[in-house]
Amino acid sequence: MQRIYFVLILSCFYCLTSVFSQTLVSYDWGEAQFEETPGTMCDTTAACFLKSITRLEKIYNDEGQLDGYQLIHNKIKINNNEALERFNKVSFSLFSFNEIISLKARFISKDGNVIELDKSHLKTIEDEDGTYKLLAIEGAQTGGIIEYFWVRKGYRNLYGNHVLQTNYPKQHVVFEITCPANLRFISESYNGAPQMTESLDTVAWTRTLLLDADDIPALRRERDSFYEANLQRVEYTIAYNYGYSLNRIYNWMQIAQHFQDLIINLHPDEQKVFKKMVRKIKPKRRMTAEERIRFIENYVKTNFQLIEDGAQGLNISTISGIVNTNYASKTGYVRLFAAIFKHFNIPFELVVTCNKTRRKFDNSFDGYNFLDDFLLYFPGINNFIDPNSMYNRLGIVDNDFIGNEALYFRPVNNLLVPIPGSIPENDYTKSFHHTIADVKLNTQEPSAEYTTTHSFSGHTAGLLQPFIHYIDNESKLKFVQEVLQTDANSNRLLNWNIANDQPADWFLKPLVVSGTLSGNMLVNRAGNDLLFRIGELIGKQVEMYQEKDRVLPIESAHARSYDRILTLEIPDGYELLNHEALKMKVELILDGKVEAYFYSDYTISGKILTVKCYEGYKKSSYPAEKHAEYVNVINAAADFNKITLILRRN
């Protein structure tokens, strides 16, 4: 994901470097002490943080520039070998190690023995992960305490976040930001994290934001949830420089102006190159607005390669660099799209959001913290283009953004105006997996021959349709065999076909995988009866269990639906005995509405049994208290998958 950086001028009319001394440079941790934790949660988990301290310090140097320092200090009780393996090593990249001012580590055994280490014990390691510095705390054992701290200079981040919570409990947590008094940071806490408090030291002339909390519980991972986004954390940003002005350094309107300059406005040296390039794009006059937008998107994504992390030595964020190399950075891609749509007088709005699996966007916290990724919104057709992917096309927004809040920048009189909003949920009926199967039984062998068709559309086709065109026939056959559930020992694939497998078909036509199979995988004999495993025609289904109370909300990539139509020709001389088992109705009700469901029913017309199953999840997330109902819907499909019909000879 892309991070949008900005530059702040934080010089002040008065720099009190002689008053504000460096406190982290001389940091030390005192005498080693083993701490007993009887009867607490710290003795029932693999590890427990007895102390977790993070301090950020901003000070002016002799030149009046703002330097940054960071302290990390952890004291961890080790209760088993898993935790020992996890915490008995401290590593640094070579880049970050260059900024390390001080580093100490020690192991404290239960009987009071202490093993101490410092920077002199670091080793240089070279492996498949690269080259880095490693401090191994040799001699550490379970039942003891591992403690370490480091201080580094160069931590200049003026906005960011600090995560308090992990899958290990923490007895005492400190997060602190200290800066010269003319500067002021603001913060917001999430997921139950305590709020930070501000204080002003008129003697040292410093301002401090402090979070000092006890007993931060561990958060266990739960299925169908975005673990990282639900951890307790604090977001912070620089907000004021009172030595310069009483106004906010940055607010939404100032950020809008920044994006106007960064994305919308072309530099004079780009104009000539752009005019020459854009003449090659020739949408037809009779095209609708949607067709013109789609035509332009296909042109850009066909002719210019997106390089997410940029390319060393290439200036591919400018129009000139993009046209000369046919490569574009993420920012360059957005700039190119914006310039082209502006040229063709196609109204659009710049949208900025972030990855919902990591953080929920907060429209009320006006800083750069959440402004990670760009989208383009077209109000005339109420749809989006996702410039973060070469494969996504109009109407497809990456799963990571669906349902997240966002900030829309609407052009008004050649200026961008920020408007809080959100990325809407996708239409669950357009992201589907549909299955049709038509089965005939051979009662002599017994065996079944059936034709089956699987259709994938929208986000459900996202990992398939944009790429399948590029794989060889052997790989396509393996893909078909997996979709159609062929088995070399019991099912033969007589024929197969893939339709609508071009990248341009995505979200316009469903990817269709079809074939005819023959074999005994679905049918066997029990005395005079035939046992037909009709439920297996819908494919393998996941089962969920709930052993503990649900804590996290239920979250998935996108809303989705599954429709199945299954027909069986009942053989002459046989009758169905247990077809009532095909009737199912399971629902999740939220605010009086059905928001997830599994329905199945059947009809018999002459010798033809027709079974219809409908499964849908209208939202990508549900509250934790609805987990039991959600599990029931999920498991209904798994229960249907186990249904075996009994056909008895008359």
C-alpha cells in the first residue's frame, strides 16, 4: 500500500535548545529485578509484558531543525518454549542499526541470576532475509524474564500510530510523545485504548502527550475477522506550531490544496509531453460516459505498467517519466488518469482511503494518518476506478477498501473541497458463484453422468478472471478439474470449456467453467437402494465452530452470493425416500432485515427433481453478537453438502 508523505516547516521564532535537554540519550533502566506474578493472567499465557514503554522525543538541534528520538523498552515474562523462541532474539536492519544510540538486554532468572548484553554482543547475520544485526540473549530460559531497550536517533515521524495490544497480555504500558512547547501533537485512541493526556512543563519548556495504562488484555485471533484493525492503538499527528501561528498546521482544506498540487496540476514541463501522448487516446463520440471511462482505463492499464513501490533511478511519478518509460508509480498512475479525464472533460473526484484490514478510516481525525491510497470516483455514473491495480476495472474496487470510510475531494471552481464519505459495500448479487448441474444415473454400474457449469462474477472472480487468460492449457485443465471436483479414481472428465476468460470481461461477463463428468464419485449402492450424494454438487463447504464467546466483529473481503440449481433424472423403477431433507431455511437478521441466508427447496415434475439453493451475505461485516447466526448460515451450506438422497427400487 502507498503512504502519502508530506513536508512540514517546523522552525520556530525561538528555539529553546538550551532549555529542552535530551532525556532519551541518557536513558537507563535501573537495577535488574525479578517480578513475581502469582494468580494473574501473566502466568496463564505463553508470555506476558510486565512493562512495555515507547517514548518519542522531538528536540531542536543547534541549527534549529527538529530531530527525533525513539525509545523502546520491553520487559517480558517467559512461560514456555514458544515464547522463549519468540523473544530471545532482538534484530535490526542495517539501516535502522545505523541510528541506534544505545542498546541493552538482559535475562533475569527466577533465582535472581542476571545475564547482561549490549551492542558489543551484536552479530551480523546473512540469510535469505538479507543482512541484519542480531542480538541473541543466550542463556535465557522459561520461567525467567527477558528485558531489553534501545534508543535511536532519526525517528522523525510527525504522524503515525502506536499499537498497544498484541496476542500477549501487558501489565503496564506507556506511550509518550515529548516535544518543544511551541509544538503540539494531537491523538485519538481506538478499539478501547485509553486516551492520551497532555501536560506542559514550563520549566523544561516541553509539551507531553502521555498514555499510562495497566492491564491491557491479550487479543486472540478469530476466524473471519481483521485482527490488526481491531487491536487497541493510538493515532497521533503534529497539529500546531505556536511559534509560527495559532492555526492548525494542516487541516482537510490544506491537505486538499496539497493534493491539488500533487495530483491534479501538471507542471509546465509536462504539458508538451502530455498533449502528444493524449492524442493517441481516441474514444468514439457515440460512446456513453461509462464506455468512455472504460475505454480510457483500458488504454492506460494496457500501455503503462504500474510499479507499486516505484523503480530505483526512474522518475515515474511525472507524466514525462511515465511516457518515456511506460512505467508509473502509484502516484504517477493517479496523476496520469487525472490528467486524461480532465482533458476529456469527464468529471471525477479524487478519493483517499486506507486498507480496512489494517485500520478503519477515521473521517474525524484530520491529518495524513489514514490517507494511504487513491481511488477515482465518477459521480455521473456513480462508480469507481481503482488505480492501485492494473487488473481491476471500472466497478471493481479492491477488497481492502470496500466498506471503509474515505475522504472525497470534489473540484469546485478549480479547487478541491474535502467531503467525508465512505466506499460503498459492493452489490452482493453481482459478486457471485453460480452452479448448475444436470445429472443422470446409470443404475447398473451404478454411476452418474452429469454436466455442470460454474459461473463466477465480480469480486468472487477477482482471483481468476483477470489472470486465467495468461496460463497454459495444462494449468487451465488443472484449474477446471479443481472447480469441477474431478477425481482420477472415480470421475472422468469427458469434456470441458472456459468462456469469458479475457481480462476485459471482468465485471462485464461472468467467467464460465463447464464440463461433463462420468463416474461413481457421487453414487453407490446399498442393497437395492441407490445412494446419491447430491450435496457434493455444490462443492466442498467450510464448517465453523464456536468454542469461546466471540469478541471481534465478523469481517470478510466483500459481500457475496451463491446460487445453485441441481436437477436429477429419477431412474425408472426408483422413488425418492428422503427428499424432504432438501428443504432448509436459515437466516441472519440484523435490524429487522435478513442480511445473510441459506435457503434450499425442491420440486418434482414427472421424473425430474429440481433443487434450488440460495446463499447470500449482503454485507462484508457483521457485529460480534451476530456470530452465532452467521455460523448457522455458514454451516447450513456445510449441512447441505452432506445430504445423500436415497433412491429405492419399487
